[in-house]
Amino acid sequence: MVDDLVAEHLTSHGPESLEHLLRDLFRMQRLPAGEPWVLRYLAALPRNNLVEPEVIARGQRLFGLYGPEVLMILGSYSLHLAYAAGHGVQAVYRSRRLKDDPIRRLCDTAQMVINVMQPGGLAEGRIGWLATRKVRLIHALIRHRLLSDTSNPWLEEWGVPINQEDQAGTLLTFSIATLDGLRKMGVKVSSADAAAYIQAWSAVGRLLGVEASLLPSSEEGAMFLARRISQRHVRSTPEGRHLAEQLLSSVQTLYPVPGYAVSLTHFFLQDAVFGDGVAAALDIPKPNWTKWLVAARARQKRVALRASRWVPGARRRRSWIARHFAQRLILFLRPDAQTPFEVPPAFKRCWGLEEHSLT
């Protein structure tokens, strides 16, 4: 349906309009709602009423508590899992944006996560709802571009670009992999909170047009699906290795200690929810001495998180590394300042981010 609308629009406006549309969408935080073709696109999409909105809100509150940690996991765990998917990574690589500017694409992804994880953000017309509509349109445009590129033909063996399974796997890197990363850092996530977080991301998937059969409602279901997808798709490819190398290099600029990004990535990828072969598939370099620093920080964080239940101010001090990462990540978004990074005031206060650095 969305792909047909995109094809019709490009037929009437010329193929060159595709790049203009993508450029404008990437520059904007929200859809240009006044455009007639955008109104047609939104009108054509089915209504998606939120199932169990109170459960979704509970999952979003978990993100509100541990946002800086989740953003750190995104750059050192979730995206690497996506790059290890041998077929799905082809669309990421050929879309060029992440390959050419990995830190900005990381920031764009972080902004999307913040938008959809705001309490109430997935209700129709709210910021998370609009973000999913924008991403769904971008996916359709990229699919059209990849399938019509005669100079660099898309191989049939890769399947449809950004297909249902690819999107389901990506959602799992945001949901079940994030829960795994939080627990590795010492966060005590209850089964009820974990299920709520899974269901919040499944709600995002419904808005993106992912089939209900690929959207788990429990942690067990998410783990099962992640294993199945990894068995089918995790493999080493030149494209995945290149993107992982670029991401590691970019993420390292957000940390003050050389080698910390590599060590942190190994920390998360060990016994990963998508299997043990991800680091090898991506040819992640061996960690340096900072692996001991990462391990020590993890132990310290576990103690701080336990103390946060009783010691005033401990939760605010618990995650200097994570807050430092989040602060630097936000400052890197769109250096031209055309589209500032948007963090809700409630998240800023909860995460202890410095207000003056976000403007």
C-alpha cells in the first residue's frame, strides 16, 4: 500500500524527486503534514488503536528511568546486531546514509527511540506516532530506490529490502537486546517490566506495518524469535564488517578513553541474545586493557543501582559514563543545528543531563 503510493508519487513527479523527499525527511523531525501527498499517505494507513496502553506506558517508563544506558546500548550493542544480519544489512549499507555519516545516523536512531518511548507518545498524532509514520515512509522510499537501481542491482537472494523479518529483527535489537544489555549492567528488570517493554516496541512495530505474528508480547516470545532470526541471518559480510568498523570509530569519539568502545561492545556481545557469533561475524577487534575498566564499571554500577534504593542521590550519580555518552551523543546531532536534538524536560531531569548543553 505505502509502496504503491510512493511509486505513484514518483511517477508523477519524476524519479529525481525521490532523493529530494529523502533529504527533506531526514532533515525534519516530523512529517511535513501540510503536503498533499503526505496527507494522502497518512489517510491511506489503517488506524492502529493501542492495545493495553497502560502496559505500553509501563514499558515507556522503564526507558524513562534508564534512557542514557539504553542509548549507550544502542551504539554498542543493538546496531551491531543489525549489522550482523547478512541480508538485512545490504539495505542499510546501500542506503548510504549510515555508511557516509554513522554518528549522525546513530543520533537519528536515538532520537526516534526517545520519541516513541515518551509516555503517551504512540497515541495518534503524538510525537512517537508521527515518528513511526515518518520511518515507514522512509523505508518505502529506500525500498523503491534500491529495487530501481540498475547500476547496483539488488540481488533476489536478499529478499525484499527492509522486509517484514528485517524489521522484526531490528525491533528485537531495540527491545529484548536492550533488556539484556541493561541486565548485564546490573539493572534489575522485573518480568512484568520486561514484558511491558517488549509490548511497547511491538506497538511501534504495528505502527510500522509489521505483521502481528512477528511482534512478541512476552520476553520468552522475543527470545525465541531473536534466536530464530539469528539462526537464519547472522553471518559475516563485507558490508556488515565495514559498518561495524565505522560505528566503533564514531562511538569511540564519545568516550574519553581510547579503546573503550571496542571493550564495551565485546562486553555486550558476549552471550548475546542473538547468539555468540556476532562479534566474530563483524570482526570486532580484540579489546585492549579497557576491558578491565568496563568490567570494573559494570561492578560499580551494580553496587550503585542497589544503593539507589536507599541512598539519596545515588541513582543520579549511578551512570556517569552513560550520561556522558548521552550528553556527547546529543551534541553530535546535526552540527549544522538545523534540527536540534529533542529531549523532553522530564527525561532531562531524570537523566541528569545539563540543560545548557542541549540547546
